[in-house]
Amino acid sequence: MNDQNVLEELDQILAKSARFREGRVLGSMCSEPDPIVLEVFRRSYDLNAGDPGLSQGLVELENDAIRMMGEFWRWPQASGKIVSGGTEANILALWSFREGRRSPQQTQVLVSKSRHFSIDKATKLLGLDLVLIDCNENGQVDLDQLQNSISKRTLAVVAVAGSTSLGLVDELRALGRIAFEHGLFCHVDASFGGFVIPFLEEAGFAAVDFGLDLEGISSVCLDPHKMGRAPIPAGCLLWKDAQDLERLEFSVPYLSGGQTRLSTLLGTRPGFTVAAVWAVLKKLGKSGYVELVRRSLSLTHWFSEQVSKRRHLRLVRQPVLNVVGLAHRKLNPQELAYFLRREGGWALSVWPEFLRVVLMPHVDRTHLEDFLAFVERHLEKE
Ligand SMILES: Cc1ncc(COP(=O)(O)O)c(C=O)c1O
């Protein structure tokens, strides 16, 4: 086939996909990347970050990107890696803890019931045991229950900083301190909140206590492909202590670029992602992310208020980050989601008790007004 025919067929098939810019995808934690990404792709699409000896440039870009993300998380000297997303980052964090444990008896990972399922995946893969802790009335991990669950079998605590369901954030300082006092590792899963939490205060919203500098916090992951405006997929894992990363290193002798040490789960990995994460960070900088968070959080508060005013809708909880949970007073979430998708093309995320709207950069007020008008037309009858 010639290029034109291939592309025509591709367009036809891709037309079956919902696109962020159409304004109907309200439940995703991904978004349309910054347009600079297209140019970066043209310049770097043939690079393999898994063979660093061939591309010193990528090594430089990755180190610089890690430093910038480390600055956001108050630890510019962080060691880290750009990875494929939150799942890989969570697996790597727990893997390194397992390699660093004092005794093989330490198999337990304590985390709140609001954790993302990648933590379940990671513990299963690594032969570790998940210990689930209840949430308190604020949706944060219950610290008393967590402390009472610590034993000589405990290896690590995972804090959730932006829960997948409602964007709620555990008490990071207190969790770090508990981990420190008991000699445990503490990983912060800020896959979602990692590009929101550092900018809340400057954007004019209630601050959340955070930082890789907090006592007892060992690592944090944040996903550039969520609120970072980077291409999909792009994750990042930051370590406070370089030793934790070094435990994951394999010495690889045979690569064309020469002998090297690799520490990610993937071998061959996209150099384009590294270049694009760097480019977006350079372009937006801290002030760009503050602006993005100001916009998303303003929209979140406006939307929450609108939901609260609707007769048949219920706001599940006052948002902390840019995530809104809403429920219909009559339809269950499954029915509601199905109806919205089938009749209006609205794609929301479904949870047992509510639907989730994530106020990502591609969502604007006109999309939300359309959505509310649709709900009013179809679901507020009688
Ligand atoms: C809190 C949290 N952790 C981890 C992940 C997994 O991230 P990914 O899908 O990039 O692997 C998600 C995804 O939504 C998440 O919300």
C-alpha cells in the first residue's frame, strides 16, 4: 500500500476513537499533550533510551527532567527515571524496597483501600503481601489502624497522593514520620497528584503538605502523562536516596552503545518520551503548571457548585484536587454511565457509588455546560 492509502485507512479506523479535544471525555486522567510534543517526536522518534551509550543527549535530557521534577517535589538532588507510567513506577519502588529489606520476613506493604490497583499488581508480582487499611472520614488512610498493623513483617507503607477515585491525598508528613520511626520504606503514589499538589498554594487553593524532603519518605512517583501535558505514556519515579535506585541496576555488557547499567522494568524504552517530557517541562516550567492548576481547580470548584445545585445530582465530596465525584439520586452509577455514553457520547469513569469527572487540561467550561444541559434535558425530568 502507498502511504496515502495506509493513512486513509488509519484515519477511518481511528475515527472510532473518542478524542480529548472533542470535549466528551470527562473521566480520564490522561489528556491531550502539549502541541510541542509533535515537533519533538519528529526530532527524536528513532532514539532508544534503553541504550544510553548511543545517545548521551537522552541521558542529559533525562537527568535534567528528573532535576526539574525533583524541584517540584522539593528534592532537586533526587535520583530518578522516566518510566512508562504509574504502574511501572509503583512496581519499581516496591521492588527496590524488597531488595533492600533487612530480613526476608518483611513481606507486608501497608496501603489504604483507596490505592490504585497497580499496587496490588506490584505486590503480587513481587511475592509481597498487601495489607489494606481503612480510610478515615476524609478519605485518607486511617493512621491509627495503620500504626496498629505494623509488625516485624512490615516492609513498607505506600501513601496515596491523589486517589484514583476522588483525588484525595493521605497525610504525607504523618505517614513519613511513622515509616521513619519504624524503619520502614515509604513510597508516595502521586501518579495523579504529582503535577497538581506542588502548585496548589501558588495557584490560590488550599495547600497540601508534601515533599520528597519530608522525613521518612523514600520515593515518589508522578505521571507527566496525567497532569504534566506529556505524551502517553510517561511516568516518573524519584528517589530520595540514590542507593534505592542502584539496587535495581543490571549491568548490561552487550548493547551497541557499550557497557551500561539499566534500572527500569522496560529494556528498550522510547527516547521520544524522555525528550518530550523534558520539552514540556522546559516549556511550561513552574509558572506554566501553576497556571494549569489554577485553571483546572477553578473549573473544579465551579463544576462542583453546579452539580450541588442540580435536583437529581449529588456531589459526593468537596474536592481537594481536580476530581469531582457525582451521583444521580435515582439511577445507579452503571446505568447512568451507560446512558450518558450511549445517548450523549459522554465518557465518565464509573465507581461503585458514583461517577468521576476529572478536570483535565482538555476540559473547558463549555464542555461542562453542555454536559449539565444534557443531564438537565434527559435526566432531570419529572
Ligand atoms: C494513583 C494512581 N496510581 C497509579 C496509576 C497507574 O498509572 P498508569 O496507568 O500510568 O500505569 C494511576 C492511574 O490512574 C493512579 O491513579
